[in-house]
Amino acid sequence: MSKYDLVADIGATNARFALTRNGAQGLSHIQVLACADYPNLETAMAAYLDSTDAIGLIAKVCIAIAGTVHMPEFSLANNHWRVNKAQVSAAIKHDILWINDFTAQAWAMSEINSSDLLLVKQGQAEEQGNRLVMGPGTGLGVAGLIAHDQGWLPVMGEGGHVSFSPSSKVQAEILAYMWQRYGHVSAERLLSGSGMMDLYAAVAHINAIEPSLTKPAQVLQQAQLATPDDLAHQTLSIFCDMLGNTVANGALMFGSVGGVYLTGGILPRMYDFLLTSSFNHSFTSKGRTSAYLEQMPIYLCMAQQPGLQGAAIALNNDRERMHATT
């Protein structure tokens, strides 16, 4: 019988699984499981495989996960799971290609269909120029996509955990508020689903307003009403301003003349708001490098499962690399 590849995209909130015989374009049996419903990755994978007809038919496995995958054991930053790679391999009786979740996002952007992209900012992309892949979800993911020979090479890291850099007096006040709570204030502490409520609380504190909302989804929804909640609207406006500056920092580091690709679960839910916000102005307001940044186009990925697509592409590239060395 034909064998499948198993691909997984594991974030802080959801664990996504799929089977494929034909790479990124042939995903099937896609399921999204809530991480909170399972004690660890092994049980979530077992539950998924039990629901398919693929047990005993798995050829290769790739797990893209929001963690420090170069280590034999690691914890996820924003949920209760601790992953022991050897134990996971033993549980499914397979060697596993482990990649960072935003490495998978970067791989996906190397083959993304233009129909899955929305334009955020005009620009002139270099066809073989480096790209930045970045986006807020439960955390803040960052990866580079570097032109390499005739293809692409993802560069992974933990860019969401760099120190937050304010670019205005209000943002400096927000940083001062956050310092009272955390010893280190990373970009992710503010520019993510997990950080949205801290940002909301900080804006409320600065304006001496009693906050009333309790979930990021409420802030997103209330900020975008025809008659928006004022505190939610301020919060989301500041979020966009901060994000523009932070994305520009990443674009400068990677030299992203091939364009910037925004992904993650938050921005597709606020595309119109993003376009009318100060995001683009904040992105290009970088003094002597403003003209450089003005040339970079910015796109928003609207694909349904880019992490799974990227994991499938990573497997194909790994398979080709192994064939080339044998």
C-alpha cells in the first residue's frame, strides 16, 4: 500500500496534523487539536493517528513546533507541554525531522500562491532577494528566507524574544509599565495574542481607565466595531504602530529586499484595520534607512494551513538532500 508522510504544526494553542503523499499541495486528513486537551505531544499525535487509516503506513515525519528544536528536550513558551524528542520518536516508532514552527512558515512562503497573499504595502521586490517571515499568533514568530543557490534556505531563531524597543513617548510609558511586571520585556510580551491583554492593561493604566475586556478576541472585536470601544481601539492602534517598528527591525536585520511576509493568527482578523493604521508609516520611519524600507513590499498570508504546507516542503527538501548525498 502507498505510504504517507505525517506533518505537524504545533503552536501554543493548537496542534495541527495532516497526511500527505504529494508534498504541500496534497495535504489530507487535516485536524486541529487543542493543546489544552492533551497532557503532551505524544498523546495528541496518538489521538490524531487513531482517527486515520494511516497507522503502519507512515514513511517520514516532520514536526514544526514553537520551541527550541535543536535541544533534546524543551518546553513550549506559552503552554504546559514539555517535549522530549526521543520519547516522541519512540512513541510513534519513527525518526522525526524537527523544525521550528516559523521555519515551516518560511518554507511555506517559498512556494506561496499569490492568491493566498493580500498586499499591505507597495514596493519593488528583488526576485532572489532575502525575505522576512514574521507574525503574531499566540507568540511572535520570526524567520528569514535566504536566497541560496537556485532555491531558498530558512533561517530560524527566537526573534520574538528580542528586547522590545519603543519608538514614541507613549511606547516608552508602556515599556515602563511592563518593567514592573517582567524582568525582561520582549517584543512578544506585547505583540502577540498572549501579550495583547498586557498591552491593553498598560494602555488602560496610562489613560487612567478601568479595563473591562478579558480576552484578546474581545479587544480585536471591540476595536473594529463601527462605534468602537475607545480603549480597545487605542490598544489595537498602538499594537499596529509597535508592530510596524518591530517588523522593520527584522527587515533591516535580514536585508529583506525580497519582501516581508506577515503570517500568524491575528493579522488576518484585522486586515482592514491594519491598512488604515500607522503600521506602514512606522515601518518606514527609520531615519537614514527609510528609503531602503520604502522599497520593500509587505504581504499578509491568508493561506489556511501554511505551517503544515511548510512542514511538507521541509520533508521534500530533506528527502532531496538525502538522495543527493547517496
